[in-house]
Amino acid sequence: MLFDQVVRRGSVSAAARAAHLSQPAVTQAVARIEAALGARLLHRSYSGLELTGAGRAAAQRVERALGMLREALGAVRRSDDAANEDVMRGITSTQLTALIAVVEEGAFARAARRTGRARAAVHRAARQLERSLGTELFEVTSFGVRPTREAEKLALRTRLAFAEIAQAQAEVAAAQGTGSGSTVIGAMPLARSVLVARAVLEFAAARPEHGISILDGPYESMLGALRRGSADVLVGALRDPIPYEDIVQEHLFDDPLAIVAGAQHSLAGRGAPTLAALSRFPWIAPRRDSPLRRHFDALVGRLNAKRTVAPIECNSLVAARSMLLASDRVMLSSEHQIHHELATGQLVALPHPFGTVTRSIGLTVRRDWLPTQVQAQLVEGLRRHARAASSRQAKS
């Protein structure tokens, strides 16, 4: 906050007056920020203090982070007598860190273990934040103390503000040539099999200093990580309607669906299976509430046979492949998703009985996400590999 004041006012003395602090205190605060980021952010000129290249990168991120915090704090603050004061006054990073830990852990004791602090210290910091805002952030229930909805909303936006500070560190490292940060990609089944792997390997060869983490798991879990800033981008099947207003989806290509079976299945090599033929075999079904499940339900709803064998729900390609190879079960999937199994001859993909049936594949990001320059290169690589995959599919 003090760094932002110095940038806005152009001098340490003006920032000190605005913050009601001494000039040495502001100077020391800026020095701590520079030490944390590992770069000089300001230098003196004839016109006063000016930002360095690293400082300009950091200043934009710091301004965005403070804007997020002010908006979030202002939305929950109820102290009418302080309406004209800066909502950030008296709020510390220790208080906000305590809030996030309590909200995500659901209890003060677990939050204390997570942060490595005494329970009393976490409790005191969280309650100080509550008093400063004049808003109830925690309520006592029969199950103990639990965060209110206001606390959950504030914790979410605070996490995103902290993520913006981490982006500032990445921008400064890139400007200094000492690194370029990291990216967390949430990969859904199709993206895990081909798309993400190819794009990441190509990118890592060009930018080996940039860290990449790939998440998998249920869509809801990865979406939660995205919304709270623990993930940067999701790749895979798009949702309709979009589940939250704070995320946006970018369509990359339409993924054709097929009937998948083991290479030795009696349907293999016979062209497009009829509904009557498909009615004779048990199924492996995609997980409920997934885009693929709606296509599955539309298909099996047309089968002209009484269902005597319940489908096995499975969202793991490894497990599904084993079951397909060991039985006469069939599965609705895409050729992209089983690329390796088709190449090795383990599975076969038969045409969908309804003709061309597709699902939308794309990127999902936070609406206010501003990627670093290096992250933007990675995302562009994902787009390019998606176009290439779509082109290969069209030619096959």
C-alpha cells in the first residue's frame, strides 16, 4: 500500500503525509518490498522518484491487487462513521491471511495449524479484521464457529489479490532475467490425453525457467481452484450455461464423439453401429453433470431395449480402458481422448449412430485474470495445439 502511495504521489514525503507516517518508515517499507521482489523498483531523477522497468511491472499488479482488496472490503464494510476513510486503513496482511485460513479450514484450530501460528494469534487477527470492518465475519453455531457468507466472499477476493502480488513477483523476475513465475493448468480428461501434454512440452523447451503444474480431478474441484486463484486456466469441455459470472470460457474446437470399444469387440470393423446393435451391450457411463453425460443420456434414451444391466459410471480413462479390454462393454467418448489407445490398437472408435455429434472444448479463466507475458505465450500455445488437433480430426 505504501509503495502504491509513493508511485501515485511521486515522492516519499508526500506518501508519508498521506499515510500519517514518518519518511523513514515509508522508505523502509519500500525497501522491504524491493527486497521481497529482488529488484530496484524506484530511482531518483530530476523530477523526483520514477519507476524502473521492474517497478512499472510491479506497480500495475500492486494497483490491481489493491483495487481488488478495496472493492472486496468496501462490499462488506458496515462502519458508516468511517465512510470517508480509506477502507484499507488499519487492515493488515496478517489479518487477511488469518481470514483466508479460517475460511478454507473451517475452524480456528485448523487454521492455526495450517499457518504455523498459535490459535490465539489467528483468532485475534481475524477478530481485529471483523472489528475494523464492523461486519460479522464469524458466527457461533452448534458445531462451533463458522465463517459467514461475507467472510467467504472477502476471503475469495483476498486470495485473488494475493495471487496478483505473486504475478508481480513473476513480472519482476522476468524483467530481471531471473525467472518468470509459474502457471497452474487444470486439465480435464481430453486435455490430459493429448492437448495439454503437447503444448506444455513445447513451451517448456522454449521457457525452461517457467514452472508448470497440471491438476486433474473433478471439474467442480478444479473450477474452485481457478476461482480462488490456485489455478490459472482450465482446459477441456466447456459448460453450458457458464456456472459463475466471474469466469469466462473460450471455445477452441468441437470434439466429435464416437462409440468406443475394445479392439476385439464384436462391433469392431462393422462400421457405424445401429441402435439395435448397441442395445445388446452394457455401457460405461461418464460422470453425472458432465457435458458428455448429457450426450450419453440422449443416446441410451433412444436404445430400443429394456435396460437390465446398469451402466458403470467412470471418469478415469485408465479404469475405463481396462474394463473395455476385459468385457463387451461400450463407452461414449472422443477419438482425441483415446488417441494413444487407438494408436496402439487397444481400442477402436466407431461412428456415432446419430451422425456427427460434438461437444465444445476450450479454455476457462477468471474474468479479471491478467496473464503475465510468459503465461500469455503458454496460453497461445494451447490455442495453437487445439487448432492443430481440430485440423487433424477434420482430415481423418
